Amino acid sequence: MPKVVYVSPTGDPREVDVPVGTTVMAAALKNGIDGIVAECGGVCMCSTCHVFVDESFFNRLPPAQDTEEAVLEISAEERRPTSRLSCQIKMTDDLDGLVVRLPTRQR
Amino acid sequence: MIDYIDKIPNNVDLGRDKVLQRALEHWQPAYLNWWYDMGPNESHAFEVYLRTATSVEPDGWAQFGYVRMPEYRWGIFLQPRDVDRQINFGMHKGQAAWQDVPGEYRSTLRRIIVTQGDTEPASVEQQKMLGQSCPSLYDLRNIFQVNVEEGRHLWAMVYLLHRYFGRDGREEAEALLERRSGDDDNPRILGAFNEPTPDWLAFYMFTFFTDRDGKFQLSALAESGFDPLARTCRFMLTEEAHHMFVGETGVSRVVQRTCEVMKENKIDAPSDVRTLGVIDLETIQKYLNFHYSVTLDLFGSDASSNAATYYTSGLKGRFDETKIADDHLLSDSEYPVFEVKDDKIWSKSVPALTALNERLRDDYIREVQGGVDRWNRNMEKAGLRFRLTLPHKGFHRAIGNFAGKYMSPAGEVMSEEAWKNHQHEWMPSPEDYAYVRSLMSGRVVAPGKFANWIAPPSRGVNNQPLNFEYVRFN
């Protein structure tokens, strides 16, 4: 099963098995990753599942759609070039080892 | 007869619950009558590009399509049940969460649900006329989305009243449709929900500030030991996120447009800004001061025995209760609150149990500050020095330790006379409201067009373009 590495704001990594098709947000909630809030339940409406995707993986992701781009503009920690909403990242085999860094705050 | 599968999407097995069906068969026509009377004015034939919740799954509850609002499928949804869920705070901590109303807390729980439920139709009533002056189809669609979801939140609370509180619950559900925002004889329960929402800047401020109070109240109730209330509120929170998005981006677009005009024309005097048909930053600050302060009152008294009782009884927790590392009993801990003595503001420690309103208010203030900081990015980008700020917690308060005190936004205690001399520097004056309303004398409804006083959003709704026909007028 592919893995995702969630890196806390202080730099601590935590590796989690994520089934293909599951979102990076849903896997974080299921595994109790602090720092992913997902206030809107995963429908791209609140920006509280904001992550910074490791550059080596960023270009492998399907591009963000307009709604995600709009919502990223209200993220608590200002968005960066590699910002994504983890509710919009679905796991694939190709993304095995995906590294996402969590912002210092989500709201 | 209501077709329960098609008309009322639900995950509460409504099709088999005869008692609930009978209650809703009586209540639903009254609800629709209320919607026709008090819902968005002259909108009933419009086809609106709305999302409808049809299940609690992420891919099921945000179904987009054109809907006439009276035909909107107001559903009843609870977050799926966790059979192992326990009460996480108070004297019942560690017990299994209640699936039925505990007899000793029946009237208290009913009051909590009614108070929350009363806010939902109230905001629809407050916003009833705004469709006549919308700045774009995009914004018109957004206010309608907010309105139908506030209607659904009313349904959610009415479901609890009907399902768990018998006859008195049904009577309370009817009364929710009878009170009216701002009515002298039969007003809504909470003060901020009787204030007018006279224009679109007020609407954006309301959805940013006051809907966020709703979020914090719902979050505290989502921790409740009464499991159906907790699960209902948890799902409502998912929808509340959109309302706050509308508010935050709405204010930000107003600020952005003003900054653009100020920069292009190298002006900063409010009178010069107004000649160019946008809202000066000083007036935006006054609106902020008003909406922030009346919303702070919604959290209640700084020290409250009711709040302590709700917590100890396991009915209403703290924001993010289960993420807080303490004993979740609060019997020995303290919390700071402010009071005014001898024209000075003093901090004093009180039992944390009685200060739960104040704690929730402080949680709220921290989050609101983040949004204000994001609005200020517009000024930074435009190279302007003006910054929006939150006024002091004691400014313009009517409830709690600051009630009856006169304080400036900076937190200086002053006399009533001195405060009134400055009132219109800090709060919108009748002239300010008249100016803002003058910008919104008609609605802008050509697809892709926006009123001069607001910047377009960066993106459309549900990945649609900005010139999408979000509302079809029939």
C-alpha cells in the first residue's frame, strides 16, 4: 500500500499507509494526524486541510481546479507555490512516499 | 403526503419513523409558508445554481444544479454514529454518549437547541431584501446558497425537537417559524439576530463575523454528550465553512477594489475615495467595529453559571474539547476575565467553569484576527499604510463585564459623553449607511459583470467560469 509522510511544523515526520483512492486529508483524520482539521468535511470549501507538497511530488499531482485555487487564498498560513488542499489529493501508486508538510496553523 | 425519499434527503431513516413523519407533515407546510413570506424577496421563480446535500459523504452532499428555492430539498443529516463514543467532559465523563435525552437535562437541552435553531431563520429574514441590490450573479447565487443552508440548519434543529422532545418540542418548532428578526412584539432570541443587514458590506461582515460565532457555538455543541445533537452540529459545521468563505472573500474583494482605486488614482482621503464610487477603508473599519462587537456579545456573560452547568452536565463542551490536554472537569482551574473598575481595565482570575463563554470568545477572537490579517494583505500589496484592526474586546459591548462601560476601540475607558462625541468615527453613521446604500441602488445581473465597488472573485463556483449564469430569472 502506498505511503504518505506527514511532516509536522516542527519537522517531525509520520508515515501512514494510505489506500489508493483515499484522500490525503481523509487518511490524516483516520490516523489522528494533528494539524489537518478539515472543517468542511473534505469538499474544498474551507482551507483547513492545507498542506505544502514536497517539490519532488508537486508536479506529479493533477493540477488544482479553480475552486481549490480560490479556497487556498483564505488559508490561515499564506499559500506558497506548492500549496494544496489535502482533500483534493487522491492517493495513487505513483504517489507512494508522498511528503506533505503541515502549516503552523490551519485557522 | 410527503415523499420522504425524494423530498427530504436524510440519513435518519425518516421513511420508517411514523411519529416524525406526522410531525413533519404538519411543520413542513408552515416552513414553506415562512419561506415564501420571509425568504429572499421575489426570488421564488428563479433557477439558482445551488449545491444540495444528498448524503453525508464528501462526494454526496455537494450536488450542484439549478433549483427553484421553494423546491430546494432541505435534508436531515447527522454525522455517522460512532458506537463507541463517550462523553468527554464534565461529571459524566467516560460514560457512553446519550442516545436519548436524559430526563434531568431535558428542559436545558431543549433551550440550547431552540436558541441555536432560532438564529437560522433569523439570518434569512435579515438578508431578505439584499437580492435587489446584488453586485453580481455570482454574489446573488452565494447569498441564496447561504439562505437555503440556514434553512436546512433550521430543519436540523427542528428534527431534534420533533424526534426527541415530544409535544413541547413540536410547539417550540412552530415558535421558530413565528418569531421575526427585529419584530418589537416577537423578536428573535439573540440580539445580533435582530439587527438589520441593510447592505452587502453588512452581509459580508455578518457572514464573516456572526456566522463564525455560529461555527464556535456549533463546535461546542458538537462535543455534547447528547449524541444526536453532537452529530447534527458536526454536519452543520461543514456547511458553515462555506458561509464564512463568502464573508471573508466578500470583505476582501471590497477592500481589494478600494485599494485598487486608491492606488490607481493616488488618493487616500475618504471623501476622494467616495467620489470614485467605492467604499473608503475608514467606513469598512466602522462596519468591522460594529459587527465584531455585536457578535462578541453572542458568546454571553464573561462569568456564567449557566455555561458552567452546561459543561458539568456534559451538554456543551469547549472548542476542540477532545484536543485540549487537561482533566476535562475544570473543577480546580481558573481563567482570566476582564472587568472595569475606577475607569481602568483589570484582569482577574475566576473559576474556569464559569468562564467558558469567555474562553470560547477568546478562541473566536484568535481565529477572526487571522481573517483580518488576510484582508490587510490587500493594503500591503497596494503599498497603502492603512490597516484594518479588531477593536478592543470591551468596545461597544452590551453583555458581560464591559456592558454599560464606554470604551474606545483602543481600549480607553471614557465617559458616555466623550464616547458619543466620537461615536461616528468608530461606528457607521446614518450618512455612512446612506452612502453605502447609494452604491447598491440596483442589482448587477449581466453574467460576468460586477458592481464598481467590489472586485470580481478570482474563481467561480464549482469550477464554473465567472461569466456563468449562476441565476436564471424567470
